[in-house]
Amino acid sequence: MKNRLRVLRAERGWSQADLADRLNVSRQSVNAVETGKYDPSLPLAFSIARVFGLKIEDIFEDDAA
Amino acid sequence: MSRKLNPAEKRYLARFFPTMIAYVAILAFENILFRGVELPRWALYILAIAPAVPIIGIIGIMGLYLSDETDEYLRMQHAKASLLATGVTLSIATAYGFMEDFKLVPHLQAYWAFVVFCAALGLSRGLVKAAER
């Protein structure tokens, strides 16, 4: 699933490790989500949206849409 | 492991090492005290099962780790690796069993399946990580 995590992180000057700390997950998890290798569960997607102060659909792109 | 261990991984190690020490201690204890000693059948059952208990504990500890892990990506990686290792172990055990039937290989005790599983799990973890790189 495509997403804007890299851009959103860059806008805030956060590294993957910074985002991982905020989400309470490993840096590997952030990397896997960011590179589209792993689609997060709904709870993790909500956490990501909350951390950036955005809606899930502002971060993740629905490939099927 | 290059990254810092998370709480679930720390709990896994805190459970794993004492259980492995118990396994080694039971084996050593039995070998030192009871090797060549005539014992009633019921006592032999207890001695035979005793080293299996910590190994069964290790299998439970592996399962506990999966339910303890709050990082869903790491949990998925471990679950994939465990399934792959289980498949490899069952395949090897099945093939070996038939080779035994054909007298091609010597008899091996069934507990070797756990050793094969541990080796397969180590390889599977590497494979799963490499596949997602």
C-alpha cells in the first residue's frame, strides 16, 4: 500500500527511529510500512494517523480506489 | 541482534535461559546419578520424561513470545519463521522416517525433531528477514 510516511517524517524532521519511538514499535516496522512491504493493522494505522495529526486516508493510499 | 531488545524479547530470554539451564541440569543429574542403575519401570518413566519437560517448556516459551510481542510486524515475521521451521521439520522427519523403513539411515530418537526445528527456525528467521528486505 502506497503511503506518505517518508514525506510526513521529512516535514517534521523525524528519523524512522523517532517515529518508531512515538509509535512504540521497532524501526524495522516503520521501515516495512514506509516502503510498502507491510500493510499495518487498523490499530497501528490509527496510531500513525494520530502521531501525525492526520486521517488514515491522508497518509495511506487505497490501491483499489 | 543489532537493535535494542523490546520488553517481549527480554521476557523471552529471561524465560528461555533458566529453562535451558534446567534442561542441562536434569540431563547431567540423571547421567551422573542413574547411569547403569537398576530402577523400577515407573522410575524409568519419570527419568525419561523429566528432560522433556523443560523442552516442552521452551516450546511454550516460544508460543508465549508470540502472544507477548506487541510489535505486529515482528510478530508476523516470527510467526512466518515458526511456520516455515515447522514445515521443514515435519518434511525432514517424514522423509527420514521412510528412509529408516528402507534401512538407508540409522534410527534416530524422535527428540531430534526439536533440534532440527531449532536449526530450521534460525534459518527461517534469516530467510524471512532477507525476503522482506
